[in-house]
Amino acid sequence: MSQQQISLPAKLINGGIAGIVGVTCVFPIDLAKTRLQNQRQGQQVYKSMMDCLVKTVRSEGYFGMYRGAAVNLTLVTPEKAIKLAANDFFRHQFAKDGKGLTVFREMLAGCGAGMCQVIVTTPMEMLKIQLQDAGRLAVQHRSYNSGMVVSAPRAVSATQIAKELLQTQGIQGLYKGLGATLMRDVPFSIVYFPLFANLNRLGQPSPGESSPFYWAFLSGCAAGSTAAVAVNPCDVVKTRLQSLNKGANEEAYNGVMDCVSKIMRKEGPSAFLKGAGCRALVIAPLFGIAQVMYFAGIGEYITYYFTKNNKNNN
């Protein structure tokens, strides 16, 4: 089935299911990525991804690894649906003249998809990061105040954070770091979608046929991990800008350029690759699953089933 023939409801269902399944599988690694990226030199709480996950389970329990997951599970459906549907829409528009899609046109379609998705991605990431980083800040809080009787930072929910931001800063509070999110997601989509389309094409038995399940999955994994590592410096900047609560001696940033210059000066170029391995491990299966769901036609089956039932009932 060609992508142009897939209905919008089917695209939304495919993107939503893929996002929920993917997030559930890889969320603990995403939590480790956020905590590693927010660490400053000389203030490391975690040595590696595995060290972060082990310490998280010990101090916060198994479900501590899923802090912020509810935000992602709630908003990942519209986010992934918008991303996949927008890319498909732009590819269809750019191919209307009958000349087919060049790599440049595929990159433009990816750019459009990346710009559309930040409507949901920015507030989702904003809330998720506060919840994910709370455990790291609590550990740092205890270590800096060892031997003293101090109160632990209060636990908050995503709803509380969103309510406070809206009351104090308005809607722009939820969109803090929008520029950095665009810097990450637009280049990501420019790299990911054309790379996936061309890798997936290699697995097609013939020009008119779809590639096998496993090939779509592997293509999604390869394209996703490549794009994730390529834009990791932007992800580090975005994570730092969107972290509202700071640990002891952690500096604040006044915009993207200020953040970049301070990280470069105080931590060196290697700081921009913090969490790159984690991010590749998160994105690879996430987009592999997304593409398998998309090309398997789960959404088409569900919409066909409900349409058929409605016709029979009428």
C-alpha cells in the first residue's frame, strides 16, 4: 500500500500506537540520558548509563525509572502522529508534479515535519525533564548537605508544574526552549526521513512492493540512531535550557548562545556528546517500532474494522 493512500485517521493511530509502545520500552534509558546531560563537571552523580539506572532503582525503586513517563505517554500520540503524518503530507505535496522525490525534496519534507511536531514536543519535553531530573537533584541535595538536617525537595507532578508555569509565565512558560527544540528536531527530521526512505527502499523486493517487517524495523533503527547522535549537541542545550531547577553551583543560561558558550568554556566540546549513547539507544528502537507499525497498517486495519461495523449497524 502506498503511503499516499493511507487515511489521516490511520496515520494518527499508527503514530500513536508506535509512540506508546516505543516509549514504554525505552523510557528508563531516556531518563538516564536526561540526568547524564544535566551533570556538570566535578559534580557527577552518575558515571554511566548503567550506573545511573542502578542508582535510580536503589534510591527511587523500579518505578523511579519511569518518572515523567505519564507525560510522554499522554502526549507522544499526538507528537508521533503529527511527525509521521506531516512528513507523509509534505512528501505527497512535493511529488505531485510527477517528477518523484529527490533527496533535497525529502529533506524539505522532513524539515516541515520537524517544524510541525514542536507544537507538542516542547511542552512535553519541558514537563518530562523536570520530573526526570528530580531524582538527580535529590541525590545532589543530600550529598551537599550530608550531616545536616534538611528537608528534601518536595515532590511535584506534571499537572502542578504546568499549572505553576501557566500562572507565573503564561503559555510561553511551557514553550521555554522552543528555539533549542527546533534546532534539534528540524535537523533530526531532515536527516532521519530521507535516510530511512532510502534505506527502506533497499529492502523492497521490487519497486511496487513494500519492504519486509524486519527491514522496516532495521531501517528505522539505523536512521534514528544516526540522526539522534548527529543532533545530540542540540539536545544537550535544550535539556539544560528547559531544566528549571538547578543543583548546587549549577549556572543558569540566558538563551541558546549563552548556553553553548558556557558549556564550551566550562566543560569543553565533549560535554555536547553527553548522553549520545543513551539517546541512540532510545531513538533507534522507538523509530524502528514506529515504522513497523506505520508500514504494517495497524491503523488501516482498525479504521477499516470500525467503518465496516458502522456500515453494518446502519
